[in-house]
Amino acid sequence: MDRGDVLSGAAFSAVLRSAFAFVFVLVLGGWAALVYVERSLIAELGDDVQQRWNIIATDHANEGRSHVTATIEKVARVSANGHHAAALFGPENDVIAGNLLTRPEGQGLQVGLLDHALASPDDISHEYVYVSGPLGDGVLVIGQRLDLLDRTKVLIFRTLALSGFLIVLTMLSFGYFLSNKSLRRLRDIETALSKASDGDMAARISDDGGTTQIDRIAREINLHLDRLSRMIATTRNTAAATAHDLKSPLGRAYLSLGKAMEMVDRDEDPSEALADTQDELENMRVIFESYLQLSRIEATGEEHLTAHVDLKALTAELTETFALIAEDEGQSLSFETDAGQDYGVTGDAQMLQQLVVNLLQNAVTHGAAGNRIEAKLRRTDGDIRLTVADTGPGIPDDAKQRVFEPFHRLDPSRTKPGSGLGLALVQAIVEKHGGSVTLKDNHPGLIVEVTLPVASIQRLPET
């Protein structure tokens, strides 16, 4: 795997940007910490130096100058490493006692360089926090070198630098790992799509159950590949079924035309043969019209599904028409619904009419004499449920999903009338309107249950 691809991955780039942001924040935080520590230590050391200056000043007031001079000399001898400064200067700035060579400028608490007698170029720091103030006719200077402050700064800097380096290194390593993992998933997606484009419709992206964005996209792509595979399979089956359905009526039409031509040659009336030819051509027209209708439904956009349709009035009118057809076939058809309910749906009136027609027509066509058909319309929370139940032959469980495929028939010989598109049209219309359709056993017979959402907008009153 190309390392350049990994380093340019989104995960590594995001971590790298985060690392830069972390370093920036670390530098600002470290600078603020150093400033805070410096001020705190200087204030603390200043308090300590001020207290020592006050003690010596008190001794001067109580014991006299000679006692103070002895104390300063003792302090100077003890501080052989130059950490502490103590000196008493006379009126002419001459050194009376102590370890400073020259008197510093200014008075009060200060931070700066002192001319220490024991100063060394190798010392960590050459700055002192000191107090300079008048004592009798002279000047007393008490100070302490800022070695502790400089050591603390160095320690803080090293700690921040080392911890920052380790954290950034860990972040970049983790980012590299994530980017490498993401790139492998992207390569899997690329491979699956490449196989699918080459015709391998069984190719899918491996699903390890991850929850990252790439994992969710991979699952979504698999769903689209599933739909594409079903569409291709349906297209192939549709082409084969269409050819099979057209072969018989086309052959019969050809024979009928030949028969009509022979009858003309014999000066006989060819009307019956021509009528048979016309019937066969009508069967082919119905097949083509049904297929085109299914294609139009699937191609219809959401912007065309805006009409308010009263499903109760539509179903009542159609059941009244099909009740006469059922009666001619020795069957019965009834319609039942609840009064006082709004059965309005938002969609395409022509499609919804085709939906109800197909359900009623299928129940009548596939039922024998004595078949009882019951259409019911019910309203639930947010949904309208239309059921058409019959006592006909029903559909086996293993075929309940396949009957929604275009041109699929339960009759393998395909000798019974029909195009095999009735339930396929029903499913396409229902899904286009955001609903669902299920098939259930009626023991005996079949129950087709269609669920549609209630109209999102109410019909305006007519004026």
C-alpha cells in the first residue's frame, strides 16, 4: 500500500491538523505557565528577602551597628557559593561588610544583577531578587540569586517539550493507523465497484460491523448494489417473460393472417380469422401498455404526487362497478368502511385508481364461481389501510414475494389470461406513495393489505 496515499488520507490529515493545533496551544500554555511561575517565585523570594532585611534592620535598632556588621560577615561566609547576597555600605558607598563589591542603584525590592564577590561565569543565573534600603547612615542590601527560578523554567520547558513530543508522536501514529485502515476500506469499496462495473453483480463490500462514516457508506453502497442486482435480474426476467408472452399471440396472429389469406384466395369470408388476429394483437398491445405503465409509474417524480384524493369515494365507486362484473362471474363483492373518517391521501389520482382496479380485478379474475370478495377501508393513526380479501385459490407462501416481480405468474404454462403485471403495478404505485403492501392467507383465499399515509395537507373548501 502506497505510504503517500496513507499520509494524504483524511484521518491522518485531520490528526496532523490537530497536532499542529495542540503544539500551538502547548506553546501558549507553556509560555503562560512560565510567566506565572516566574512571577510567583519572584514574589515568594521577595517576601523572604524582605523578611531577612527587616530582621537585620531590627537587630541594628536593638543591638547597634557592630552587631549587624558581625551578622552580615557571618552570612557572607556561610554563602560561599554566591546564592545569597548581604552587604552594608557606608555613606560614601564603601563596603563596610558583606559579599557585594559595589552598591546597586535604587532602593526597595528589585530584580537585577549584583556585583557579587563570589560570582562565577558557570553559575546558572546572575540575577538576584534583592532589597536595598537605608540603615542608619548607610545602605543595607539583602538578596538571593534566582537559581531556583531558572531551574524551574528549565524543568518546565523540558517537561512540556518531552510530553508534547510524545503526545504528537502518539497522535500521528494513531492517525497513520486510522488512515491506513480507512484506505483499506476505500480499496475494498473500489474493488467491489470495479467488479460490479465489470458485470459481477454478486460483488459486495465486506461488512465488519463498524460504525464509521466509511462503514455506513459501504453498507449503503451494498444496498444500492442489491437494488441494482435485483433491477438487472428483473430486467432480464422481464425481457425473457415479454418474449415468451409475445411469442404465442404473435404466432397465433401470424397463423390467423395466413388462414385469412387462404380464405381470400378461396373467395371465402376471412372475417373470423381477422377477428382472431385482432384479438391476438390486442393481447400484445395490453402487454406493451402494461409494461409502459409500470415504467411511467417508476419514472414519475415526487412533484407530480400532489393531488388530494378521497380514497373512500374512489374505492366505493370502483367496487360498485366491479360488483356487477363479479356478479356476472357468479361471485360477490362488498365494500365496508367506517363513517365520519377522513380517507384523504396525497398522490396521483390516476395511479391510485389503477391501484384499486388491479386489486379488485385480480380478485375477480383469479376466483371461481362462489368467490366472496370483501374490500375494507380503515383509518389508523397516520395511516389508511385498504384490504381486499377473497376466498379464491390464494398464493403459496414461497411465491408471495415473487408475484410482485414483473411478468411473474403462478401458471408456468402461461395459458391463463393476464400479463403478470397486476401486483407489480400495485407495489410500484404503493411504494411511490410512501406506503407498503403485504399478502396474507385468508384460509382459504388471499388478503392483500395496502397501507398508505394520510394526506399531509387538508383539502381546501370549495368556493
